[in-house]
Amino acid sequence: MTETPIMPVHIRRDKFDPVAELTKMREEAPLTGVTLPWGTKAWLATRYQEVRQVLGDATRFSNQFGAGNRGPLQGNNSTPFSSSSDGGTKRMETGFLLGYDPPDHTRLRKLLTAEFTVARMRRIRPRVEAIVTEHLDAMAAAGSSADLVSAFALPVPSLVICELLGVPYDERDEFQQLSRDRLNMSIDFERRVAAGDQARAYMAGLIAQQRKEPGDAMLGMLIREHGDEISDNELTGVADLLLLAGHETTSNMLGLGTLLLLREPDQLALMRDPARVDGAVEELLRYLSVVHTVVPRVAIEDVTIGGQSIKAGEPVMCSLPAANRDPALGDDLDRVDLTREITSHLAFGHGIHHCLGAPLARMEMRIAYPALFDRFPNLRLAVPFEDVEFRAFSVVFGLTSLPVAW
């Protein structure tokens, strides 16, 4: 019989909320010593000021774990996100952008930034609107009930990111299952790494095809315009990360956000007001914070944060949900309020690793939420709230399914 794993405190939730233990840590100390599942000792930052300070200081905190910090996130350069096929010798060639430091991070990010600008998002907005409409039409044609996750929340951002990158959408079943396995902390680490290796192998094959005949989407553009500046390994890793993050995070926000709004009719009424949609999305991002934590930082030198001394080489985890509910950021933050105006939340991280796809995610949510509730004004849960299954063991928080009716 397989034992249910005990998740580290920074990944545990109580429905929409961080667990009480995490809140207590934030109240009592800026940084708390914790032991990660693979035995590594680390500091856990839970307050807004300290989390922002760690994430914003790339000169004193590195995204690269050293050889002395073996574990499922970086040990031996084999992770659920970056393949072990390099033999652990040149991690800077993996293309796993979240594990890069300047100047390599600066070089790669500069190649990608133009594809995620607000202006670029405006150009693709009509296509995103069409994708949303197509899926709402399909839901309506199928009957009066659906699983919102499989019918809407997952396929919409998946199709968007596939079209943006140039990934065949008809192969989605394969990469979506691999994504779920990579993020599922309840399964064996070896299986998660194997899923990461398979995903990279899939993307490497696609990159090889694009090298021969570049398409019109982002991968083809990168090869045509910057092919001599980025290796196949780097391009594979970058594309793999964008595909994984591009559908997992937004998908879980759409599912969780819909459930929350169905539970809060007064807040749902605010989401129906076109003038409030942008701010409402920001509040949902802050309140739900579906990404539990970013890639661990490692102190490059001895440093003091929030009065706590951290030695060079010691890892620091950052809890985004705890920081986003820190009273220092505002009042009554354990309550969702779509009239709230907080744009400095950390749902997309902070600093040089601030989420590259944030403009795309914001646009998708600003289109999808209003369209969903306009199309189905009587949308409701089709099961008791207690029966809704949360993704309790996933690196990205969300729902397994969301049965709804209208």
C-alpha cells in the first residue's frame, strides 16, 4: 500500500487558503528553518518584504543550486523540468530559464521578450477571443452540464500557447499528461524525472523539424532570427518550459477562479462589470496564488534578511501565497475583494525572473472569465462544494475537475 506523502508546509492549502501553519510562520518570523522532502535544510520566507527582497536581488541570490544541494529541484541537474540527458555537466545549456543567472539569463530572456509584450498581446487578442468562443459554443452544444476543467479551463490556454509556439495541438494528450506527472508531487521522483525527459525529447524532435523548416510561430521565428544565438538544447528547454507554464498556470487560475466566484455571488457580480475586469483578475491572482513557490534561491554570500543571518550556499524558499496575504500589503487580505487595488502582488514572481508570460495570462483571464459568465449567466456547481477535488499534491495549485451546470 502506497503511503500518502506529506507535503512541505509551503505547498499545503486549506481549500483556497494557505494552511494555518504557514500563516503562523509569517506572523512569528520572516524566515523559518524547514526541511524539504528530500532532506535538504532550507529557509522559508513568508513575508512580503523578505520574499520581494530575495526575488529581487540576483546579485546575492542565485537560481542555480550548487553541487552540495542535491534534491528533486536541482540535484545532479536532473529535474522534472529539465532533462538529465546533459549528464549533469553543463546545466547552462539546458534552456531551463528559471535556473539561469545573468548574463546567460539576460541573453536568453532578451530573445523572448518581444513575443510577450502588451503590443504583441493586442495583436493576438482576436484569436484568443475566438478560441474562447469556440469552446463556449462546444459546451453549449454538448448539453446543460460539463466538467469546466476539461471543457474550458484546460483546452483554452493549451490551444493558445500551442498556436503561439507552433506546437501541434492534436498532440496535446501526450504533453498534458506529461505535464501532470511532472508537477505531481505524490508520485515517485523518478517517474517525474522520466516525464520531464520524455517532454524534452518530444520538444527536441519538434525543434529539429523547425530547424529544417521554420514555421511562422514563435519557435520558427526564433530559429530564423536568432538561430545562431541559441543552441538546440537551449531552445528545447525554453520551449518546453513555455509550453508547460503556458497552459498549467492559466488553466488552474481559470478553474479555481470560477469555483471561487461561484461561491462568492457578490464578487461574481463585480466580475460581470466590464470596467472592473482588469482589477478583478489582479485580485484573483493575488488571492489564489496558484504557484506555491518559485525555484529556490541560494545565497551567493553571507547575507542578513529580515534580521536572519543566511550563510553562503544556503537555499531559500519563497512562499508566494503567504507573501500575497501579508498585512503589510493591505488590509483583510484573507478575504477576496474584487474592488481591491493591489498591483504589486507576487503571483507572477518578482525581479529578473518575473513571469515572462504574465501579459498573455492576464489577457486570457480578462477574456475568459467575462465570456464564460456572459454565456452561462446561471452557471452553478453541479456537485456539493465538499466534493470538488483540489490538486493537493501539485506544484501548481488547482482543481482536478469542476462539474458545473447551467
